[in-house]
Amino acid sequence: MITSRQVRAARALLGWTQEMLADKALVALTALKRLESESGLEVREDTRDSVCRALEAAGIVFLASEQGEGVMRVRNPSGARGASRRAGKPG
């Protein structure tokens, strides 16, 4: 599962505002704000998936290891989807 920090970091790498990501992911701005919140608010899984797909389509790869989570921006967004490693989901 992607974390709120990963979403904020990915958005920063792309130079996107919350409004831009909400539009691209086709989710409500309030839902995105809940996802990005550190306060542990509940977020629907379909919201999380829509945000993740929008970021991956823009070239973001989600990384996870025993040492922590992160994000990376790739130059070829069309190849990014297959390279994604979401936390808790293998390759």
C-alpha cells in the first residue's frame, strides 16, 4: 500500500498541486487530502488505486524495501507501470 508520504513526494517530483493530482486521478480533492494526511484518516482503496495509477502514468515508480519506502521518477512513463513496486505487492 502506498503511503501518504510517497504520494506527497511523487507530487513534488512532478511539480503537481493537490488540485492537479485530484483532477488527473478523477478523485475528489477532499479524498486526496485524506490520503495525503498523516493523521491516519480512512481512505477508500479505489481512491488510493486511482491516485497511484495517475502518478504511475506520469512516470512515478513506488519503491518499498525492508529499509523503507520511496518514489522515483522515470524518464519513460510508458514503461513505468511494469517497473512499479508498491509496498506490500511484489513486482
